[in-house]
Amino acid sequence: MTERNLLSSERSSHLSGTLADPSDSAQPQPLREAVEMAMRRYFEHLDGSQTTDLYAMVMAEVEAPLLACVMEHTDGNQTRAADVLGLNRGTLRKKLKLYGLIESDAP
């Protein structure tokens, strides 16, 4: 296997993470499938009602726990967390403040 194929394979396996529902004894679902199922349930519960700002709502619902879990995984080390997430440390701090995961630097 060439180095390029190996890197591509590693990246694919790295990106194919799964989430498991602790109440579900079945195999863990790929994240994409879990999101799709959640969105289908959401639209079913709307029962024909309209919704707005769906993108922002979904991103907030996903981003906040993602950041919290990564911060826990890195023992609160923002530099390591930013590296894990592929974000600039300043961007990470801004998002952590937005979701109340760290205190603001207000005087």
C-alpha cells in the first residue's frame, strides 16, 4: 500500500467514528446515520408545522457536547483540544465561551 493510500485509509477510518446509544444493545451506529434518524424523528414530531433556523439549532445541539467531550478527553487542555478538533485555539475559546463551557475574560 502506498503512503498516500495508507494516509487516505487512516483518515477514512478516523472519520468513521460511531456513537452508541447506551440504552440500545444493538451495534453502534455511524454518526451520519444517528443524525439522519434524529432529523427524521424531529420532522415527524413537527407534524407539518414549520421550523426556522434549523441549521443553527442542529449545530448548537451537536457542537456543545462535542466540545465538552473533547475538553474532558484532553483534561481541559485547550491547546490539545484545538488540535484534536482541527481548530485554531482562539476559535475554540470563542466557542467554549459561547456555550458556557469556560468563563469569559471579562474584567
